[in-house]
Amino acid sequence: MTKEIIIQAIISGLLMGFVYALIAAGLSLIFGLMEIVNFAHGEFMMMSMYSAFWLWALFGLDPLYALPLCTMLLALMGLATHYGIIRPILRAPMLAQICATFGLAVFLRALAQFLWTPDFRTIQHPLVEGRVDIMGIYLGLPQIVASAGCIVGFAALYLFITRTETGLALQATAQDREAASLMGIPTDRMYALGWMIGAACVGVAGVLLSTFYFVFPEVGLQFALLAYVAVALGGFGSIFGALLAGVLIGLLESLGGLLIDPSFKVLFIFTLYLAVVFMRPQGLFGRF
Amino acid sequence: MSSSTVPSAMNSEGAQTLQAALAEPLRARLSLRTKLAGLLGLLALLTYPFALNTPFAHHVMILIFLYALMAQSWNILAGYCGQISLGHVVFFGIGAYSSGYLFATYHVSPWLGMLVGITIAAVMAVVIGIPTLRLRGHYFAIATLVIGESVQIVFQRWEFVGAASGIWLPIVREHPYVNFQFNESKIPYYYIALAFLVLVCLAVAYLERSKAGFYFRAIREEPEAASSLGINVSLYKVIAFMMSAAFMAMAGTFYAQYVLVIDPETVFPLALSILVLLIAVMGGVGTLWGPVIGAAVLVPLSEATRIYLGGTGGTVDLMLYGALIVLICIFRPSGLLGLFKHRRVRALLREGSKRGNA
């Protein structure tokens, strides 16, 4: 095993890691706001991938051009989910909240299979394709673009939350709903905004993934599973923790698959998660 | 539990006391009418296989019993003790694999294998429970979900138990009751599943009135307060986990003997963990009859929709199913049992106001 292969594994792990990070950031944002885990997050991603696929298949629109449209679509989906499902169960027991989002996931997956069959689909000849060779290290161009897109998306999210007034209002709502409400922040609209942004994050990731990954109704499951682990590993509600955990997971997946056994790569991630959580029950950056 | 369950200040105090009263178990002695109804129900269940004597009619009832058994075991940990597990399928799989492996390799009677499976499941519950039960709310849920997925991956690669192809149980014609295999008719399976379900329901009914049951509910409502009252919170959480795992393993052995083929894809799927949870939530968690009602509604519904709507490869049945769950969570978070409770409470309130006016 040469040095190049290991470096290549590290870099492709990093590239995937940023995609995981953006998916997890959306999840984490929603959780931080209202302590609800969106178990339909993977299905949101699947919907975003399908919207990119159909825009390409029907109108020849490349996913990179379709990105703003798909992101908006997903934001609308997040908004609809908030007002249709989440708002009525904000005060329900945690179990009812878990079940409601699981039910939504089952529904969306079945809907996708019903409308578009369980076939695996791919977008052929996207705008960016092929691979580059940097000193003996081969990297797929779509992966690089996806990763860069996710980094930009994450940076935008971070700046929005820390630098704008609306972002600060979001943070205030996450910290103390009652106090924020007394300060004149429309907390209900903040929740809706949180769902829009959370869904938009996973929407961006989904569109970028669709340039090099299969699109099928169950695609969200594996990504969502890693995103839950990333969110719990980073600490529920911590967006920065989600970034770090996402990158860590990407690295571990790629290196573990290369050095030990590809069929066990998910197991390494799970083991790391369990080990961290047993020592630090609130995750790496979690507030308890 | 997490802060999201604490009723807000906006709720009137009356509503709070009402909720507290609702959460109280019914300790009143069963009335003659309830006893008679129960007896009649049991009689109907006992004569059912002969009244409707088709394999399909038996199969549906067996599935109801099996899922009710699983949902009830999950209910012990999640409903009564408040620890929401998303990886309960681990114990189901352990039960199926223990008896299945012993039977396929050494021809050990599955009844003995079931006891072995129950023991292993209970030990595993301690091993898994001690570190995970310290975690709160969603952290526990995600940790159990991850453990469930990990165990599935391990079983998929584990050559000792057949790896991904699993175990095919040999078909044996003699001594059906010793070998827990009935090739001629499903009726013995029907009665065994019913007996298992009755057993777990009796255990839960006993639990509801026992000291441990009160400890469990105290831990669910206020772990800190329970601990300050001298309840060993971690010990009782582990006990709840063990009980729950043991009954789940029983269901696993039954499944292995009923289907006679087990592999990691069918006995360790995440979907089964979720299904068990959904059944319990649909019926009403933390109640004796909730899981049974949930299974009695969901299983026939999914069979019927699969037959009438799912035949052409469509997934209309799953869509209905998902939508139904969402609707129940929105409109009846306390489950279908909540419908009855609601009526009873309203009746009580009416009576109370009448008395107040007089």
C-alpha cells in the first residue's frame, strides 16, 4: 500500500465528510431549535435528489443550475412539514414526535417508490464529470464540486446564524423560547424558518450528491443514519459539532474501509460514536 | 423526561391534575362486567381457529399475537420506564438465532433453545443497558438505533451463524411439540402465540400493580425525583431493559420456528424496531392494552391494504400506513386507547360538574 493511496483515501474521506456535515447541520439546527429529531431527514434528501434528477431528465437542466430551484423546493417542503405536522405536536410527548417524523419518512419513501419505481437512476454526463490527477492522486471532479458546494453552504449557514439579526433571533429562540418571545421575537416563525433552512441544507447536499450517486427511494436511509450519528456525536444542537463529526465520519469511513475491511466501514463509525457517547454522554460539543 | 413534555404555563392547573390523574394506574378491583367481558373475549379467541378454519385466517391472528407480543415487550421499557429504544430488534434476533442455531446444529429442542435465548438476551440487555441507559432522551434512542444496526452488520459477516445466508432450520416430522414445528396445520402455532401473548400481558398486568411498576413510572416521569426518593434508578432501568429483552427473545424463537428460515436481513432490520414502536404508539404506550389494540388494528390493516392495493408492486399500503401514523400522532398522541379514555374522562367531568351544581 503506497503513500498515495492513503493520501487519496484521506482526501476522498474529507470530501465526503463535508457532505455529511451539511446534512447533519440541517438536522442539528432543527433539533437545537425545538428538540425534535427529524427522522424524515434522509427522505428530504431523497426528494431533493429526485427533483434534481427529473429537472435533468425532463428539461435537460444540469443539477448545478437546478441547485437554487431544488433548494427552494426543499425549503418549501420544510415549511409545509413545520406547519402541517410539527406545529401541532410541539407539545406532544417525545414519542409522538419521533413517530410523526418516522411516519412522514415511511410515507415519502413509499410515495417515491409509487411514483418513480424502485429503480436506481443516474444523471449521465453532468456538467462536471471525470477526474483530476494531482501528483498521482486521482479525485472525482463531481466529488470535489459537491464538497466545495457543501463547504460554501455550511459557511453561508454559519454566517447567517452568527452575523445577521434573524440568525441571532434563531439562536435566541434555541436558547430560551420564552425569553426570546418576551423580547419580541416571533418564535413560531423562527421555528418555521429553522425547518426551511434545515431542509434547504439537506437539499443542497442532495442535489450535489445526485451528480455522482445513484438516485433511488431508499437512498436517504444510509445518509440519514450517518447524519444522526454525526449529530449525536457532535452534540445535539451544535452546528459546529455537526461539521467536525461529519468530517470525522467521512475520514473514518474512507480510512477504515481501506485499511481494515470495506464491509465493516460503517461499524467503525458506530463504534467510535458509542465509545465517545459512553465517555461524554452529551457528545463532543453538546450542551446538556 | 425531556423538557418538551413538561406542560407549559399556559395550561390550566385543572388540565394538569387531570393529566396526572389519567397517568395514574387503575387500581380499582375489576368489576364483574369487565371480568365477564374478558372471559368472553378469551373464549372467542380460543374457539376462533375452528370457527374460521383457513390457514390465512390463522396466519393473520398469529401475526397479530406476535406483533402484540413484541410491542408489549417494547412497552415495558419505553412505555412504563420511559426509555425509548430504537434497536429492540437486537433481542428478537438473539432469540431467533439462539434457538435456531441450537436446533439446526445440535437438534436441541427449541423450547430449551428459547430459554437459552432469553438468558442471552437478558445478559445482553445488561451489557448494552449499563452504558446506554445513562444517556438521556434522544441520545439513548440514537445509541440503541446504532447498536441495532451494528449487530445486524456483525451477524451479516459472522460465519459461525451462517453470515448473510443465515440459518435454515431442518424440517422434522416427529414429535412436533418437542421440536416446536407443526407442518400440518397452523392451529398449534396459534395457541402457542396466544399463550405467549397472554403470558406477557399477565406479566405487565402484574407489573402495573407491583412496586417495580411504580418505580418504573416514577423513573419515566421524574428521574431526579425518583432518585431522591431512594429509588435505585440505574438498577430499575436495567431491570426494565432485561424484562423487555427477555420477552422480545421469546418472540424471536417463535418467529424462527414459525418461518423456519432466519437471516440477518429479516430478523435484525431497523424497520422491525420501528414497526414495534409504531404499533405500541398507535394503541397507546404505557398501557396494558395499547400494544394489543395497536397490533389488532395495524396488522389486519396492512394485510388488507397489501392484498387490495399493494398487489401490482405499488406501495399504496405503505403510503396509507405512513399517513395514518402521522395523523394519529397529530390528533391522538395518546394512541387509540386514548379515544376511550377521553370519553371516560369527559363522562367523569360531566358527572363532577353536575354534582357541583347540586
